[in-house]
Amino acid sequence: MTTRTLYLLCSAAPPVFEVAGVVAEAQRRGWDVCLGLTPTAADWLEDSLSGLTALTGHPVRSRYKRPGDSDVWPKADAILVAPATFNTVNAWALGLTDRFVVGVVAEAIGKEIPMAVMPCVNSAYARHRALDRSLQELRDMGVEVLYGESGFEPNAPGEKRPYPWALALDSVDRLVG
Ligand SMILES: Cc1cc2nc3c(=O)[nH]c(=O)nc-3n(C[C@H](O)[C@H](O)[C@H](O)COP(=O)(O)O)c2cc1C
């Protein structure tokens, strides 16, 4: 029986194509999963959106609701942002909330919802000073950052490497005990 709600929020990096298996594994671990995508990630997964809606049992969201519309997701017990692009990490740290998933996690800091983020960036993005600055901001605001030895290690540009989804799910399992 599922008793805990996980918001799985994904941005547009290649591991997003593995999200159906990740949802299934999270459900196996007892999570009720609500899937949110950045507009670019939703575009990449366009052909899978109805299947992902059926799998999660909730609408897959990539846009803010309109004023007056009711909330379609239950409240989150934890949030996992993965894969998190360079763009999404920086927007979150700076508080630039024009995209739905960034708005959710920006507010969730103030709501004190347990959160983890696992970036997906290559070693060229990783050398841009904004990345370390943003990740430190997120850590300082209480977000568990899965990067480096304890999470995702940047790959060389163009190199394909397995994305450590199990570490990300282990982390949110730990966050809610
Ligand atoms: C094939 C492909 C792979 C990409 N891989 C990554 C990646 O691993 N990490 C990243 O930060 N951006 C990657 N990008 C760039 C992002 O998709 C792009 O910056 C996008 O605007 C991110 O938007 P979002 O953060 O709203 O999802 C990739 C783009 C393409 C076309």
C-alpha cells in the first residue's frame, strides 16, 4: 500500500527517458509518485505522457495551473529533482520561477518539504562557476545535493554513463525515514 507522496521532478537531460522505470521502482518502495517535467522535458517525452499519467495515476504536470483551478496532486512528503540540468539548478538557486517545476521547489524550501537534487551535467558545464555556487546555495537552504562522490559525477561531454537513480531514490527514502 502506498502511503507517502513523492514529487519526481525532471528536467531535460537524457536520463529523463528512463523515468518510467524510476517511477515503477519508487512505487515498489511504497511511494505514490507525481511526475513533473520542465517544458523541454515534456516535449522530449511527448509520446509517453499518457502512459506516464496512467502509470502514476496523476496528471503529469509541466505548467502552472490557471488561477481558480484546483490542485490535482496530493501534498508532497518529499521531492526529488532528477535529472537536474545546469539550467534548472541555477534557476532554482536564483529563485527564477517562470517554470512550474522550479516554482514548486522554490516554494518547497519555505514549506520545509524534504528535498533532494541530483544534477546531470557534463564536466564542461561543471567548470562554470555558477554550478558550485548554486549547489552550495541549495545545500545552505536544506536541500540534499547528490553530486560528486555521493551522487552524480560529471561525465565528459558526449560520454554516456549510467545515471545513479538508485542513489537518488535511497536519498528520498532516508529523508522521510
Ligand atoms: C541531447 C541533449 C542532451 C542534453 N543533456 C544535458 C545534460 O545532461 N545536462 C544539462 O544541464 N543540459 C543538457 N542539455 C541541455 C538542456 O536540455 C537545455 O539547457 C534545456 O534548456 C534545459 O531546460 P530545463 O532545465 O528547463 O529542462 C541537453 C540538450 C540536448 C539536446
